[in-house]
Amino acid sequence: MNEHTKELIAIGAAAAVNCRPCLEHHWRSAMEAGVTATEALEAAEVGLTVNRGAAAGTRGYVREVIKDETRREQRADLSGCPCAD
């Protein structure tokens, strides 16, 4: 894989994980590899899209986990009651 492509991937990844130092480093390296600003912005947008998807999935997972814990708490409140099992 050539440096041009590697740096575009790195820019997208840096955007996806919200790493500003990585983004700055890879943008400098990307410019040296001949990447245009338009290409870099497109790569960053892909990374940000991945980030939004991951965040949305995590939001659902957080709700699921916390809801499960809430159910456990409710069952614990009913401890000693035979119908709670």
C-alpha cells in the first residue's frame, strides 16, 4: 500500500477515535505524500461516520446493560418473596 493511501486511512482513523495529535501528525505526513485537502476531508468524514455509528451502537448497549442492572435491583428489592424467582 502506498503512503498516500496509508495517510488517508490514518486520517480517517484519527477522526474516528477523536485523536487530535494523530490527526495533526497524519495531516502533515499526508501533505508530504501528496494528499489534497479535499481527499483528507473525505477520509475524515468517513472516520466521523464510523464514529457516529459506533456511538449509536454503544448508546443502545449502555441502555441495555443499565436496564439489566435495574432489573437486578428490582429483583433484590423483592428478596424473600417467592414470586420474584
